[in-house]
Amino acid sequence: MLDKLKEIDKKYSEIERRMALPEVYTDVNAYAKLAKEQKELRPVVEAYRRYVGYMNTAGEAWKLLKAGVDDADFKEMLQEEYENARARMEEIQQELKILLLPRDPNDSKNVIVEIRGGAGGDEAALFAYNLFRMYCMYAESKRWKIETANINETEIGGIKEVSFIIQGEGAYSRLKFESGVHRVQRVPETEASGRIHTSTVTVAVLPEIDPVDVEINPADLQIDTFRASGAGGQHVNKAESAIRITHLPTGMVVECQDERSQHKNRERAMKILASRLYEEERRKQSEALAAERKSQVGTGDRSERIRTYNFPQGRVTDHRIGLTLYKIDEIMNGDLDELIDALVTADQAEKLKTGVE
């Protein structure tokens, strides 16, 4: 591992040297490419340099101890310094093991989130709206940009389905574990007897893929235009600017009607279609890998029940890692970091375990 880290440190220093060159500094594209590479390597390099610092400290203290020290206080100080440095080295070793895990190539990408009401009728549609609001509030807390591509609202304020794009640094890396079935247990406002209902909502989180990176035959597409509309006459557009794209080989249908421009709606719909096709292909590949199938945080399959939101008890339980938090109001208001951090940690632990095996 140290040899690999030395090479990374050397590469990082070379990037720094090249970024300082006048011909690179004045070339916007070349500089941006190097800056991105530097940013990706920085956490590893900084941890490695801290490790080397403690290794040198431990080595110097050990040399003096082996040479023999007459002063008891000085000897005690050296022993303490040596043990402290060794302990910090072990901590940083664990940190480095995680940092050196193979990165998901999509972690830095924007995400497309699709939410659909499942079992439960109107109550499922209302909870779909609650989840849409939750993710939007989380995105806003991270200063990420949100763009709604398509929304199908109900008359009572629910959502049958919604597709939206979240643009921001690390968006996919933070939200990728949200794919699956979200179950809600609560008393609907329309329930006079106070009986608790159980409903489900399906969430799909896809990395935003550029259509040029996915092979899509134009002959496989059926493209229809229609007038954008919404519940109660909202978002009505007299021009046929909304787009519906059907991918004939798979039967996938993507609608986009949020933009007033037909061109923009078509562009966004193609991005969503490309992302869905990419994710479907990736899912097929991952199913062939045993390590993916037994992953502690689940396969990300949309049919897998991942989380329960129990309103009467004020709890949220993530079934993949057995975590229960009694802070449902905060979570529904976008405070997702504790849940997401636990999922990321579980995923890292599983990858480390798989690597050891």
C-alpha cells in the first residue's frame, strides 16, 4: 500500500508543478482538467503525508529509546510520543484503506430522481409528495440545484409520479442508496376512525448520463409532442412543447413538460432515457456479481423495501442496516445526513470485507 501511496503522492506533486506552468495556467480547459484530478487525489495525499509524518516521529523516538536514555522523564516522554504516533498511524491506515477503495465512477455525477406512488392510492401519492419535498430540502441544504423534468399531480396535493434532476458536487454519491421501496405507516387525514394505513412509494436514483455516452438508435425512438398540463390547470401551455419519448425495444417511456421550450424538454427527456438505459445495463451486469448480490446496503433494486417511516411512533427505520432514528420530523424536512452517513459507512465496511476475503 505504501508503494502505491508514494506513486500517488508523486503524481500529485507533478500535477501541482504543471498547474504552475504559464502555458497551462492560461489554458482554461487544461487547467480545469488538472484541478479536477488534483481535487480527487488530495484526500489520499493529505492522509498519506500525515501518515509519513507520524511514521518519522515514531522512528525518531524509537531510535532514541533503543540507544538508551538515562533521564527517566525524557524516556517516558519518548515512549508516550512513540505510542501516540503508532496509534495515529493505525487510524490513518484505516482511513487510507477506505480512500483507496475503488471509486464508483458515477459518484461525481448529477442525479435523476424518479418518485412514483405505489400501493395505497391517494395516501401513497401524498407521501410521494412528502418524499419529493424531503429530497428538495436536502438538496437545498447542500446548495445543489434542482430542476423538475416532469410532475403528475393529484387534485388533493399528492404526486402520482415526478422526475427531477439534482445538480451538485457529490449528489449521486450521497443519494444513490435511496433507490427502492419506501413504506409509510400513518393515519391519513381522510381517515375518520384513526386507523393506521400502510402505503408505499418507489424511488429510483440514476446517475445523469450524457446521451452521447449511451448507444441509442434514433430508429428505436418514437417521439410525440403534446401540451403541458397539470392538476387544476397548473402549468398549462397552449403550445405543444411537452415531449414523450418511447424507447421501442424496452418499452421505456419518458415524459418531460416542465420547460416551455420543446427543444429543452426533448434534451432533458433524452438525458433521462439515456440514464435509465445505462442503469438497466448496469443492473444486469451487477446481478452477475456475487459480491453485489450480498451487499449489506442492498442491491438498489426498486422492488426492495428499504425504509419504513412510522409517523405514530415518530421513527424511521432503514431495513438494510437495521438503523432506527426517532427524528421523523427532522428527516422529512431534509435532515438526511445521519441516515446517509450510516449507509455510506456500511457500504465501505462491506467493500473492505469483500476486499479482505
